[in-house]
Amino acid sequence: TQTLHTTYADGLEVFEFSNRQQEKHFPDGGKEILFPDGTLKFIHASKEEESVFPDGTVQRILRDGTRVIEFTSGLRETVRPDGSK
């Protein structure tokens, strides 16, 4: 695979992959990943994650492993690390 890697003076690194995936790696340790299907994922320096799917659904993964999913209908689902809701 061919990857274009650009590093900016402020420490930002941008990776562009041949499959159209793009990643930004920020100096504070955070990352932003844009997948070819349009899904956008943020990995914060705190290690919490947030994904925004093409249909508008948002999933957050908290530091303790809890997943919070917010659907476009307004429904919100919480799944704990042990799988309980």
C-alpha cells in the first residue's frame, strides 16, 4: 500500500492511505480517523473514543469501557464493560 505521510511544524501528522482512509495524529496524542465509508472516529488523548457513523449514529467509548450509543431516532443505549445494559 502507498501511504502519504505529512508532518507539520506544529507537530500534526497526517496519513493518507491508498484505500482513502485518512488519519490525523495530534501532538497531544489524540487522533482523528476518517474511514472510506464516511465513518469519523476520534481517539482523544484521554483514551476515550467517539465514532460518528454515516447514518448519524454516535458511539462513545468511555475510559472505563462503557459504550454509549446515540441513535438518530433519539434512542440512547448504554452498554457496560460486562455486557449489561
